[in-house]
Amino acid sequence: MVSAKSEGVAPSTLAKSAPPPQTVAAPPGSASAPRLTEDWLAVCIGILVFLLSLTLLFGVDSLGWGITNSLWLNPGKSLAPVSKAYAHLPGLISLFATYVFMLVILLVGAKGLGADLKKFAKGFTAVFVFSYICWFIGSWAYIAATPNARAGFKIGWSLNLTNESGFIIALLGGLVIGNFMPNLAAKMKEAIRPELYIKTAIVILGGFLGMTVLAQKSLAGAMLFQGACSIIIAYLIFWPVVYFVARRYFGFSREWAAPLASGISICGVSAAIATGGAIRARPIVPVMVSSLVVIFSVVELLFLPFVAQHFLYHQPLVAGAWMALSVKTDGAAVASGAIADALIRAKASSVLGLIFQPGWIMSTAATVKVFIDVMIGVWAFVLACVWSSKFDRKEGAPPVKAKEIWQRFPKFVLGYVATFLLVLLVGSLAPSTVAGLKGAMSQANVFRGLFFVMTFFSIGVVSNFRKLWEEGIGRLAAVYAVCLFGYIIWVGLGISWIFFHGMMPPLVR
């Protein structure tokens, strides 16, 4: 590999930095490598929840006891099982059953990951409790009620955020713990796994998207096509510019510039890790880029949805695609889509008098993001071929094998596609099952929502801004800031406008 010394180097303090938790797994085949990766675990858990929900088609209500919380003024009337078949079950019992179910399946997964089960159980309990409290607070009518719902609560005002505002509260709560309560954050460390939680949620989300396609085939089909086109263009425009800026104006070596370009312009953590593996970069390189991704994703998550609400409420699917092209982690991108979904629906209702069906803005963000993730494997393969044939060959290094690229491919994408296609296939071949599928997906969505809110909370906890700055991340951050805020966000908005302008979600009838 070409030496960093001959091409420009990153700050020396970077080499001394310790990787953040759960950022990079041990190399496959090493003595410390876990028996199961978080990627595959997310697929397994997501598919399990999805299949359990489908038992409803056979008259077996396997997940109907799952907890759901509606908007509330009286806290005691908020909690209830998702299925009417379990209406006799007290809300607190339903909540406890949901916690136990998630704890058990995650403990089985944690064992496969090689985690400390006792620490994981304690950490997960704290994550679940804090996350659910935040989600519950976010369902308070004065925070969440949209204008059309106020009359039912007999209130004259609200923040119009819908109960997805619980995601924002969870993020802020996690930030407080991560930055001001390090001892508490350390105790939860084993269960702070935002990528696992969001990837599991996205696998379950595939079934929801399948239902939206069944309900609105022409619009959803166009959305999928537009998403694929926008991603191909984004790759061809984003990556070369960021790579050039990092090399030419900041003097980074190829080893640093390539993962930086992938992390900033494509898909953050996953892309940086895949690129680092493809070009055989030192482990510290994708680790530091991944740390930056988390930081900037949190920053974007806190303001981009509100910008979208203000300027794009009349072009909601443009906003969804913009979130995916601008926010670089899977968790934060889909999360920002969820927040934008709530904010834009609320404003469109009050300003335009249009009540959009929920989930379409978020689904646009998730769909575009999944196309990005699919392309990571392709892009990593391209980079591996270029590096092995042009750069690494100078030292006689063997070409990167296809097996290594597969090991870096984001497997949760396969789960997302599987749940999507299965719902679409069953509903298309047997239209009589559509009503049952809708009920099944509403039950699966209970757990998708919980994984979402835990993602928000976990992202906040791992975002220790002060520590990463002290470790010498400033120069890398400069590249990230210049490229992201000076180029990526605005080009991403333009691409989103070109492909999604004029496409509207269906209205609530």
C-alpha cells in the first residue's frame, strides 16, 4: 500500500485514538471475531418479528399483546395492546411482556455476538426504559396532537409533532447521558448498539413498504424507480468531488481520502467500513471516519427535518429523499425521515388543508437509503479492483477477493428486500389476505417503532463530542463540514427535487 508519509497524513493524534464501541467488528476469522455479526443478527430478529406477525393470516395472534401508546392527556389511558384480541390485558402487563420478548431475543443474539450477557441485560433494560419513557412523553397531546386531533382532546394548542416527537426526545435524552453522565453511559455500553436497532427496524419496515405498494401500486412503483435513479447519479457526483477535495485541498493520503469520500458522500459508517476493507486501510481510518459520521448525523438530525418542514411541506417526497441523500447513517437518515414525516404532515394539514397518509415520507427516505446501501457493495467492489490493480500491486499485495467484498456487504438490505417482496407477493397472489396483512404489519410496526426509538436514544449516548475533539478529529471534521454543508446537502436537495418533484403521498380519506 502507498505510504501515508509520501502523500500527506492525518494528525498524529488520530493514530492514538481508541475506536468507539460497536463501530468496527473484528476481522473475519480472527480469534476475537464474534460468531454472528450485528448485520446478520438484525436480519434474523427482523425476519423473526415479521414472520410471527404473519401468523395472523392463519388465525394465530402471536404479537397482538405488543404494547402501543396512543396520544394522551390522561397517562393511564395511553397504554394498550395493539390487538383487540388482547384488550383485556392491562397496559402495564402488555408493556412488560413486550420488554421481556425483546430482551429474550436480543439476549440470544447477544450470545451470538460474544457479548457479556449480564451486562447486556442490564444495559438493555436501561435503554428500553429510557427510550420508552421518551416515546411516552412524546405522545402527550400538547406535544403530539395535530390540528385535526385537538378537538378530541378539547385543547386549543399543541406543538403538532405527532407521537414521533418521542424520537427527538429520546435523541436529546441520549445526548445528555452521553455527554454529561459518562458513568451511566458506560453502564449501558454493552447494549448501546444503534446500528443493530436501526437495521432490525429497517428489515421490519420492508413489510410496511410492501403494504404501501399494495395500496398505491403506481405511486410506490414510481418512487422505487426514482430512488434507484437518484442514487446512481448521487454516487457519480458526490464521491469524486469529496475525494478530490480531501486530496487536493487538505492533503490527505489515498488511504484516508477514499473512506472519507465514501463516509461523507454515500452512507457513513457502512460505506467507510466497506471502503476501508476494500482498499485495506488501517483499522483506525474507518473508525475515525465513522466517529465523524455519527457526530454530523446527529447535528443534521436536529435541524434538517425542520428545514424540510419549513420549505418542502408542499413537496413531501422531495423532503424524504433529501433526508436520505444528506444524512449519512442508516439510523439517522431513516430517523430524520420519520421526523420530517411527522413535521411535514402536521404543517401540510394546517397550511394546505391536506392530510397526507403517514409513512410515505419516511418510506421514501428508507427506500433511497436502501438503494444507497445496495450500491455500497458494488462501489466497494469497484474500489477494491482499482486499488488492487493500480495502487496495492506496487507492493505485490494479492487482489481483494470477492468473498471479502461479500463480507462487507450490508446484509440487512437482504432482509429488507425479503420482507418487502413477501408482503407484495402474498398480497398480489391472494388479494383476500390484504386485510390480514395490514393487521399483521400494524403488529410488526409496534416493534419497529421500539427499535426506532432505541436507535435515537443510542445515537445520542454514543455521541461524545468533547472526547472525539480531544482525540484529534478536528482536521477530518473540517473536510466533512466543508463537503457536507458546502456541497452534499445542496446537491442532494437538487437531485431529490429533480426525481421526486410533483410526487405526492396519498391523502387520508
